[in-house]
Amino acid sequence: MPPAHEMHRALRASDATYDGIFLTAVKTTGVFCRPSCRARKPRPENVEFFATVRDAMFAGYRACKRCRPLGDAPAWAARLLALADRGTRVRDADLRAHGIEPARARRHFRKEYGMTFQEYGRARRLGGALDALRRGARLDDAAVDGGYESLSGFRDAFARAFGATPGRGRGTRAIALARIDSPLGPLVAGAVDEGVCLLEFNDRRMLEAQLATLRRLFRRPILPGRHPHLDRLREELAEYFAGRRTSFGVPLAIPGTPFQQRVWAALRRIPHGETLGYGELARAIGAPRAVRAVGRANGLNRVAIVVPCHRVVAGDGTLGGYGGGLWRKARLLELERCPADGSTATVRSGGSADGAAAAERGGGLRVGSGRGS
């Protein structure tokens, strides 16, 4: 994107030449717009800039109805947009019932908005409710802002996502949920009094499943809110991304099976700047033949970065997989290999010596297609 001062200038001037170059989002309204939008200009401190519709939506913003940054959709796609904006979960069978081939919907939404229709729906369900309540909106305002035709529809959609209606949930003991910005995109974090229980990139496909797991494990709803553990996590993450922190001290609350707990504890023992292969991780917990089970436990980690599942790589030295996206895994490892003092940390593949050597010669690990978190 252009420099921030240039984008602010284009926004103030409603400069249409920047349409398609970046999007502007207003924190106080939860709306994202084209730079040329003629709506009242917000204060600079209330503005965020995004490169794509996908980024803006997964950050919790919805499209402006005045400048229409989503463009003019064909009639069949407009019907899908309306369903998603109402919080309706639409599966492939539902698409076919509407006479729409799922593959056609995927291609269209990915081409126009940089994400599949299912991703669009997920962004609207989670982002809309979180943004409205994060801003302290009244329930009826939150429902209207979220595109719901009725307050009851909003309550139902919110309850499906978070396990409580927004009104009742505010007065109950809940898992506090908040957004944390990072250089690699927004994160969704959750905390209870015992510690942080969730940290995921907010475009991860498994996010909704992780929220459902947390509701079941803690037997309480999940609601937007503040918590001292989240404040501390936000500070420690800022230090980590600035290269000033190599370990985390924030308390964690991560219930799981005894096997999962062993794997997650072993992940936290991998030194900053180093990597471990799945086989080596299995041997480290005393279960050398449980490599696949180790991979599954690694993938079910709910607290990214702090429990560093990104430090586990395939045996041949390639990155393997990562729920937050391989590009993020590569960036995290690069950050840890090149700390602020300019030194280079050690990289271990846990498998092929040639793979590790090649990784260091190339300045980074090769991206592969193996299993991962």
C-alpha cells in the first residue's frame, strides 16, 4: 500500500484514483470504504487502512452501503451476500438448492473479494458481532449494523457463534474475547481468570471450531471484553514482534488430554530461534512412534506463537503445515532467526541434515506440504 500520509491525503480529498489501491476502515462505525467515499471524514486516529476486502472483513469491518466497496454483484451473488450479511450459515447443499454450483461461488468470491464464499460468511458472522459489541453498541443498533432484519435474528446468530445472547452474556462469567493487531494480521485472543486460553489469527478456518471447543471445555459463553491477561498478552506480543522478547510470561489456561498437554509443554521448551522435527518432538515426549498423534496435537494448539507450534517442521527441513498460513510460519521463523541485535539463531530440522544445511544456506526453510499446526 502507499505510505500512510499519502493514504490519509487521498481519503481527505476523496481521491478516486486510489480506488482499488487500498480501503479505509473507520473504527467508530465498523465500516470500510473506498478512498473516494463522500461520507463524512473520520478523525485520523479512527482510521485503519487495508489492502483487500478480505483483510478488512476479517478485521471485523463491514462494507459501506454508500460507496459500495464490494462493487455491483450479479443477482445470484447478491443473494448470497444478503444471506451472509444476515448471519445465515450456507453450506454446499444450500447453494445447490438455490441453483448455484459451489465451485462457481468459490471462483467468483475468490476473484472479486480474495476469499471463498464460506470465508466471507465466517468473516461476517464473527466480525460483525464482535465489532458492534466491542464498540459498546446497544443491542438493536448492533443488530442493524450487522445487517440483521430483526433483533431476534441477531440474538440467534450471536448465540450460535458465542454460546450466549449478547444481553444475557454481558452479565455472566464469560471467556473474554478481544482483537490484537500484529504485523502478520489481526489475532483473536481469549482469556479466563486462570490465563490466556486462545490466540489465533482471525482468518484461520478452524477459529469457529476452536471457539466451540472453548465453550465446551470451560462451560461458559464467549463474549467481547477486557481482561488483565489480554492486556499483558498484547504487551508481550508487541515486544516479541519488535524483537525484544524471546519467551512469554503470561499465564495460560489450555485444557486438553494428557497427551496433548505433553506435546504443548514440549513445544514451549523449543528454544526461540530453533526448530524441531515431528519425529524429534515425539522422541522428546517419550513417544517415538506417535509421530502422527504429535502432529494432530500440534495442529490442535489453541494458543499460537506463545505455544510455538510454528517451530515444528517436517523431517526434510521444509516448513510442513500451519493453520495460520505457511507464509506466516515462514515470517515467524524469520523473525526468530534474525533478532533485533542482528545475530542469527540456530535452525534445526530434526530430520535431514542436508535439509537443515540447505535451509541455512538459503536464509530460510523451504515451504513444503507436510503436516503441521
